[in-house]
Amino acid sequence: MNIRQQITDDIIKAMEAGTPPWRKGWTSGCLHFNASTGKPYAGINQVILGMQAHTDPRWLTYKQAEAMGVHVRKGEHGTRIVKMVEVDRRKAEAGGEEQETLGVEGGKALVMKAYTVFNASQIDGMAPLPEREPGAEPSEAVDAVVWGLQDTGMKLNFGAGQPAYYPRSDEIRMPQARDFHSVEDYQATLLHECAHASGHPKRLARLHMDARFGSAEYAREELTAELASAMMGGVVGLPPGPSMIEQHAAYLSSWLDALRRDKNEIFRAAADAQKICDYLSERALEAKPRRAKWGVMAPAMTREPVTESGDDQTEPVAFARKPAQPRL
């Protein structure tokens, strides 16, 4: 069974409608999680569950629902997700309808197994979704993410014409918060640029430093950052802003091309996005608050703002939220 190809085909079909499908299930600003274990799903499973039009982030297998004394309604169709397991080689070679062998070494094999989960909205007897526990406000959480990256040397400046991350100077440039549709839009965009910054060689070492707009490397990085910012929005309780959604059209065709070329692309992007989330969350927890706190509405800059000066002669490449001519 070619599980990876089937999942990729499903994602391509959904993307052809014109909107990143994984944004559907993150409108609640919460990660999808297993209601039995309480653990959030990771990587590609967050992407798959994010494609479903359910506002409740809780999921259960049929057996888990039975064990909890609740019941999947008759006629409901579940969502297939995957997990990696190591099994005996002979067992893997015997095959199965719901598994795909990814690699073999010695007497062991790495297998991708598919299984079905149901959303809480498809299950009778589920308690109402509890309100999110009080904690850091999204603005405070985004502040902490930025501070954590600044602790590693990243710079943040305001006053730019469009949001962008410049890897060679390790710098995020943002318009003023008042230039965005909303506070949430500003925060979501800043998280996206932080996702790019995580790929700097002194952090996760993911970026192709000379990637140009329109190249496969640029598209791959934009897809990874898109998934990571959507996941981080779930971590901090931040739904996607309208600017993030509006600007996806510039990248959809290149993302589709990448997925059509390689069935593993979405799995790699989702795995990298999970690494980004884990890294940014860790940095946020260890962050040292800046003396002059900048808020989401009117950032009090600790550095001089960027001024508009046309093409930047010192930065050849930027990962920008709007398609721009390469800066030569």
C-alpha cells in the first residue's frame, strides 16, 4: 500500500481548490490532540487533521471511544492518520492493506501504518470542549518566541514595506503593527518570519542561504514555514490572520509542483515544521525578556527602525510574505 502517495494526492486535490487545506482545522487556535492520552499529534498528522473542517481539536480511535464509554455515530467517516513503527522484517514483508515499508535493516523494518481517528464532533457522549486554560496571551507568547531568537543573535526591526527574513544578516524586518489588518494578523505574520529565522546555520541549519524566489528551495522553505507558523498558532492559541491567507496564492502553484514531483515532500516539510515548533517553544521557555517590551499594537523598538530605501544592495535574498523581485 502506497500510503505516502495517497496522502500526498489527497493534499494536492485539496490544495487545487486554491487555499492551503490545513488551515481549515486551525481556526480554533489549538493543536489537534488525542482525547484519550491528552497528547498533541505531530508532524504530518497535524497537517492531515488540519485539513478537516472540524472546529473541535479532539480525536479518538474507535477503540478509544469505546473504552471511554462514548460512541462513534453510525455512518460517520473517520480520518486516516499514520505512525511509524519498527517491526520484524518478515512481518513487514508479509505486507498489509494499511501499512507501507519505508526501510529495512537487518532483521528489522521501519513501517508506516495507517489508522483511523474520529473527531469529537462525530462521537456521541463527548463532554463539551473545555475552555482553554488561562495562560500566556498570544501576544505574550509571540513576544517570548521573538526574545528567544534574539537571545541567539537574531535582529528584529520595524518600518519595512513588507515582512521578510534576511538570512545573511539574520534579521526580520516587519511593517509597523498598525499596518496589518488586525493584531492577530500581525502576530501570525511575525511567527511565520520566526519560522524562517529558525533555519539559520547557527540554529536548525535548514536554509539554503542563496535560495531565490521561484526556485524549488525557496518554495520548499515557504511551505515548511507555512506549516510551522500554522502549528505554532495552535501552540500559542492564535488563529490565522487574513493577510496570511490572502498571500498564499503566490506560493500555491510552487507548492503543488513540489508535491507532484515527490510524494515525500509534504512529509519532509511537516517533519521540519515540527522541529521548528519544538525549537521555538524551547527558545521561548528560556527567553530573557527585553527591558523595553514591544507589544503587538505599538512596538517600542529597541533598535532603529528600517527605513524605506528601495532595493537593498547588501541583502541578495529575503524570505518575504509577498513575492518580490530578488534583491540584487
